Amino acid sequence: MAWNEPGGGNKDPWGGRGDQGPPDLDEIVRKMQNRFGGLFGGRRGGASGKPGGGAGFIVLAALVVWLVYDSVYVIQPAERGVVLRFGQYVDTLQPGPNVRFPRPIETVLKVDVDQVRSIPHKALMLTQDENIVDIKLAVQYKVKDAAEYLFNVRDPDLALEQALKSALREVVGKSKMDFIITEGRDAIGISTQDLLQEILDKYKTGLQVIKVNMQDAKPPEQVKEAFDDAIKAREDEQRLKNEAEAYSNEIIPKARGGAARRLEEANAYKAQVIAEAEGEASRFRQLLTAYEKAPKVTRERLYLETVESVLSKTSKLVVDVKGGNNVIYLPMDKLMQGSTAPATDTESRRFNSESAPLTQKQDMRNRENARKRETR
């Protein structure tokens, strides 16, 4: 039936009454408030239409949770907390729990200050003696001041690398190549570390250099063969020096020992000569005493002893016979050899024929000399 038919009661096809107006907006809002209030624990309905106290409690709890989460900071032992208040640095937090204003009032940036970082570096450097050396090293460092590390330099790690190049070139430029590649590696590392730390402190980078390790120092590959030859020559020089020192250490004690032995021999010879001289002097004094008592006998004895001493040292004897023109030669050396070895018949006959007249004449001469001594 149509909505406007007679007896239909003028019904609205949309469910409303024909004699009523559109729905009230205030009532619709009130109903929505009641529904939402029921969701948060409030009473539904009511003339006032106010929400209940549960919504306020939830909001307060959420606020407290937000404040605790965003205001309490726990800093680890290896960390430091940098506090920014509206973007400006105000404090550095030490390890442990700390309470600060929540964001966006204050912000805390955590920085690890115990982490040891490392930067390798390799470069060709010019030395003081105008040689080129290839150096390879590594720098170990860590953060010393968290605030300086974050705000003073835009890139502290890059600044450290650039400062390292500058410090290393200065140290190498004041050193000679032989010193750098031999015994001077530790000294170069220490000098570079001191100068690098001075530069970093000057720029307030907040970094601390722990160690500069010299890993390698060698000449460039282009001149490596020539440099190896120079090193071999230097090693040969050192080897020869060591050999010379070893020979010196060996020969000098021997020479000193020989000199000491000669000194002892000289002292012994001196003592011997002095003793012999003293003995001769004593014998002469005794002989003088005997001569004063018996001059003739002493003189005869001295003569005989002298002749005996002279003749006992010669192997040849020449006899000059008075009244004759012949000089007789006696081969005493042959005679002495003959006494040890049997002589041949010819040598025996010859010796007997030559020695017979000599023996008679010698006897006559000895008797004549004896008579002359007796007459004296």
C-alpha cells in the first residue's frame, strides 16, 4: 500500500512518523558520548552526559610510563651519556642509573669509550737523507672525551687519519733510512704517537692514541735489489769486523803471554849472569890468594888449564916441529870417529907411520919444557 493511501496514517517510508521532523543532532552526540563513556568504565546514560573517572586514570598511567621510560637512563660501564637540553650540551652522565628531563626537553646520546679502534696506514715517505721508504703501520685509539668526540670535530676518525699522515711524515723526514728500517722502528712509532696525540689534543677531538705499531719499513720495490746488495755489504762489513775482533781477542793474549814469558826469561838470564859473574869474581879472589902463596905452581896450573880448555874445544891439531920445514896436521875428528868405528888396514898403517915420529918428538919437547920450568 502506498504511504499516502487513505487510512495509511501518513507513515514515512524511511521509518519515521509523518508528523515529526528530522532527528535531533544533540541527542545523537549524547548517545555517542554515553557509548564511549561505557567503554572507559563510566556510567551509561545520565542527565549530565559526563565521562567517568577511568579514562583519567588510564591517561595518568600512560603519562607516568612515558615519563619513566623517557627520563631514566642506565649508562653501562663502557659508556658515557652526553646530555643535550634543547640541542645544547649541558652534562656528561657517568655509568649507572641517571634521571633527566624527558624528550623533547633533554636528549641523551650514549658513546662507547672503552672500545679500542684501529686504523691501518701505508704510505711512501721521504727520509732525511733523501731516500724513499715504504712504511706500513696501524694506530690503536679510543674515545677519551665523549662530548669533544661528538661536537668539536665533524668526523674525528677522519681527522685522526689525516693527523697521522702529517705526524708520520714529520717524524720520518727527520730520520735517516738506515735508522728507520733497522733499529729505529720502535723509536719512530713512539715519536709518531706523541706527535699524533699532541695534534689531536690541539684540535680537541676527544680521542686518545693507545699504540702506534710499526708493522713494516722497507725500500720501494723499484730499488729493492740495490738496497739488498747494500744490506749484504753492510752485513759483510759487520762480519769482517767480528772476525777481526775475534782474531784480536785471540792473538793479543798470546802476545801478552809471549811478552811475559820473555820478561821472565830475561829476568832468569839476568840472575844467571849475575850469579856467574859473582862466582867468577869469587873464584878470582880465591885464585889471587893462592897465587900470593905459591906463584910458580899457580902460574903453571893456570897455563895447563888454559891449554886444556882451548884444545878440548877443537877437532884439529897442527904441530910445528922446531928445526924442520914440515907442519904436521892431525885429523882429530877422524881419529875420534875411528875410535867408534873400525878403521881399514890402509888408514891404520898410514896413521901409525905418521904418528910414530910425532910421538917421539913430542916426548922430547915435553921433557925439555919440564927442565926449563924446574930451572926457574
